[in-house]
Amino acid sequence: MSDFDKSVPPQLDADGVDRRGFLECMTWAGTGMLWTLAGGLPSAVTMTKALAATPNTPFTFLQISDSHIGFDKAANPDARATLREAIAKIKALPMKPSFMIHTGDISHLSKDNEFDDAAEIIKEAGIPVFYVPGEHDLLDEGQGQSYLKRFAPQSKGAGWFSFDSQGIHYIGLVNVVNLQAGGLGNLGTEQLEWVKKDVADLSASTPIVVFAHIPLWTVYPEWGWGTVDGAEALSYLKRFGSVTVLNGHIHQVMQKVEGRVAFHTARSTAFPQPAPGTAPSPGPQTVPAGDLRKYLGIATIDFVRSSEPLAIIDRPLAG
Amino acid sequence: MLTSNTIFSRRSQIFGLALIAAIMAGFPVLADDAPAAAPSGTNTKVKIDNFTFNPAQLTVKVGTTVTWQNVDDIPHTVVSIAAKMRSKALDTNDSFSFTFKDTGEFSYFCSLHPHMVGNIVVTR
Ligand SMILES: [Cu+2]
């Protein structure tokens, strides 16, 4: 595996499309993944490595997910404390990320005080935050009005939006609204139409980052871990040389590369969930109290030392 | 040769043994796959446990109040479009009750975890 500062030159296909062939991701044990754009190539490094390294990187951003403020059950009696620890790690980074994205389940029950506390803690990071909602953020009387007002006032529909930053096009999607019985996450026709239009005028060499709460790919339908029309959204992105899909919801790292599309899920800052099919249900996984932060990533050094970095390499030229 | 009949009867036997064991142990019996019937004007319970409605299939008389209780440490909801029934998010140990005043078959699900589905048949 290459190190953080390794850069790989973009490769051109016969059709002249910049494949941006090399996407690398190493997960820091869950609090967040730090994404960098080095030499035009997005890559993620462990935060531990980022803390130790003094890289010459023009651009970074960060993903956190599933803070579940208000959760106080056995799996983690104090989700506020672990979010605070995550934010402290982010603040300690020698290079400040330009912004972070939060991939949903900010709160546990959409209560005002949960949203207030989450915003207060996250604000400490001192960088802009872009949110998409999780299903736990839409439990207020207005079925999401409270979330929209607080976290995505400029968004469209149920909270989707896009923006550009330093050459990358970011698309925040909402797949937790109007879920159908027996089904998976759901984007809906209105949002799909919007995605189609949103990317219509972009050059195929623009790196795309798509983020949403529930995985846009099918991880484990038996537990509802997937998005029924996720493939359709991704079909509009087929012509792009580099697509990175970032999700949360499943409270564990899961990665896959399909052609030029790299899929990643981030850990939660609140509690772990079991690997697909390894438990009777996807409910919170209670680990020995001393081990919780390993699953959330707070004990990052041990985690990183004890395992090879998870690496996903996008190799469209081989596909 | 193992036919589906043998499987069925073996299953029944196993269930029967489990039933006897449960009665001997003094536990109430809830079978996942056996529709339970409840008389009119009464209450009956559905437990939400491990991301499942238990029992998931239930037959009741008109006028029966069904109470769902969530014992998971994750919130769930109980939503039925046909029955015009929608609970708020039920946190751990929260309950939701609904009285079925019409006959018919009412499927329902959890709007947070839509793979969780259940069915209530209301008879006269
Ligand atoms: Cu549920």
C-alpha cells in the first residue's frame, strides 16, 4: 500500500477520458475518514497518519457519520462524549480540512436538544459542515422540517443539494424519505431527475463525490442496507472518470470498487453495528466497555497498528 | 425420501415439543408463524424485538386494540397505509395502540426500517 503522500499520475484511456485511476482509502478507526486530493487524485488516509504526517496536500475534506446524539443505551451510554472526542481529533489535525460532510443520523430521535447539542459539538471543529439526513433525523412532528431548518436550509426537496469545491463536484442525496414497506432506501423520481440535470453540463473529467445516509449500493437487503433506486442515480454518473460514493448508516467500514466507482461506508461516532448476517438483527452492538472506542475509532493508534489499512483501488483501465 | 410432508410433520413435532417445554417452564408461548386470534373488545400485544414484529401475523376480531411495544434499543415505528395508522417513533419500551374497527387485512411496516413488516387480519 502506498503512503499518504504518494501521487499517481492520471492515466488517459483510448477515448481520452481521464480515469483518475487510483483511489486509495485507509480508514482511521471510525471517527472520520480524511479525504485528500493530491495530484488530482482523491485519496483517504487514516487520521492517525494525517496527524503524524506533514504532507504537501492542496486539499482535504472529512466525513463523519451517525453521531446519534441522544443515544444512551448499553452500546454507548454517552454518544455526546464520543462525538466530542471525534471532533477533538479533527481539531488536532495539522492540516485543516476545508470542510466536512456528515452522512446522517446526527440525532437519535430528532429532538431539539439532540440537534442543538450535535450542532454545538460539531461547530467546535471550526470548519463548514454539509449534512444529509438519516432516518433518525426525520422523527419530529414535521417529519424532517426541524432537520431541514437547522442543517440544510438551502437544499432542495427533502434536503438534497450539490456544490463544487476545488474542481470536485459534490452531490448530497437523501434516501431516507418515503421508504416503502419491505423495501430499501429510496431516492424517488423527483430527486433522480434532479441528479440527472445536476450533472448534465459537467465535463466527464470532473471528479464526482456522492454522499447519502443509506448505502447507495446493496450491502445486505435482508437488513434494508441498500437503496432501491441507487443504481439509477449512479447510471447518470457512468460517463465520469472518477466517482466516489460515501455513505453511513451501517456503522462499520464497507468498501467496494466497481469500474470507476468507489463505494465506502464510514463508521459511526456512537456505536458499532454487527457485520451483515452475523447477528439476529442490525441493532447496536455492545462490545466490552474498554473496546468501544476501537470500534468508533478513538483508540486509533492501536487499531491502525494492528491491521493493514483497508485499501480500495479504483482501476478502470483493468475493468 | 424426505417429502415436504415429512418436513412439515417433523416441524410440527418440534414445535409441539417446544410448546410442551414452554408450558412446563411456565412461559407464555408466542409462535412466529402461527396466527393468533383474539376475541373482540380485547387487547392483544405485538412485541417489537430484534427488528421484527412478533407475532408478525395476527388475526383479531373487530374492535380489538393491538398494542405494539418496542423492546429494542433502536426506535421503530408502526405504519399502515391501508389502516391509516401511523405511530410516532417508539423509543425503547414505548408503546403504541390502535383499535381495529374495520374488517380486512392490514399490512404494516416500520417506516425507519422498512424491511420490518407485519400483518393484521381483522375478522368479524
Ligand atoms: Cu424499525
